[in-house]
Amino acid sequence: MHKLGLTLFALAALAVSQWLALAASADINYPWCARYGGDMGGASNCGFSTYEQCMATVSGVGGFCEKNLFYTEAVEHPARRARKRHDND
């Protein structure tokens, strides 16, 4: 019975770690996608920062590059100004 409990705990820990890894990788979003054809079965890879990087990947294997419609550029917020403190003595 003790071994069964340890096994179930290990499987649960493995499942949670896989879920966390998947959730972390889902946040990666790049502006260019490679669309493969032919023997690749229509696969895609949206992991390219530049058009040139994408084209270098599809050259020789077939396919094309297009903008990632789901890409949202990271918005940088301006730095907050420090408030001046006025001491009233």
C-alpha cells in the first residue's frame, strides 16, 4: 500500500511539472511563422523573431513564412517618476 501511495504521488508530481512546463512555453510568442507543406503535412512553427530567420529555416525543405496573427508585441511601460517628498518641519 505504501508503494502505491508513493507511485501515485510521483505520477501527480510529474503531471504537475509537465503542466507547468507547457504553461510556461505557451507564453512564448514570436512575430513570424513557417508554414511547411508536402511531406511535413502542413505543419507550422511560429518561433521566429525575424523574417530572414524564418526563410533560412524553410529554404531547402519547402514552405513559406507569414506573419503570426496571434503575435502581440510586448508593451514597455514608461518608468515611473519618483515622487518628491516635501518635509514640513
